[in-house]
Amino acid sequence: MSGILQQLGRASAAEDFFALLDLPYDRQVVDVARLHILRRMRDYLRDTALEAMPEEQVRSTLRERLARAHADFVASTPIEQRVFKVLKEAVRPAGRAFVPLSDVTIG
């Protein structure tokens, strides 16, 4: 495993990721969307074979994906981005309105 991946594996906060990758960030955005940003970064890395890359390329790729994830939340909110399953499922499909029990008849 590359050195930067080991360092990130020991990181305890989103700010640590930005510091280790020497990437500036908007504190207000990170305060609100820290877990969303890291999850989005992971999503952006999903099909990336970091283990096969030289260390500098790993660092560059991680930096680019973290910057991209951060930018998503500068331009939008966690609710709009819906990174986590609970937020994805929070949107009701159109046409599925609530039906009160008093409107239900049997037989």
C-alpha cells in the first residue's frame, strides 16, 4: 500500500485529508458536508486501481478526486447531492400519495 494511502487510513477527520493532500478547502463547506465529501471522494475512486500506480500518481489522483468532491458541495448542498442512501430514499416517487385509513374499504 502506498504511503499516502496509509496516512489517509490513519486520518481521523476530513480536515486531515485536505492537509495530507495539501489541498485548500472552504471551512464552512467542510463543517456542513465533511462525511458527504469523503463519501463522494470514495465514489469517485471506485474503479481506480490506486495500488497499481506510482506514489506520486496516487497522491495526484487522490488530490484531484478530493478537490472534485469538495467542489460538488461548494456548488450544492448535501440534501441536493444525496450521497447517502437515507437521503436518496428520502425523495418520494411521484404519484405515490398518502392514503388515509378512513379512505380504505374492504370487500
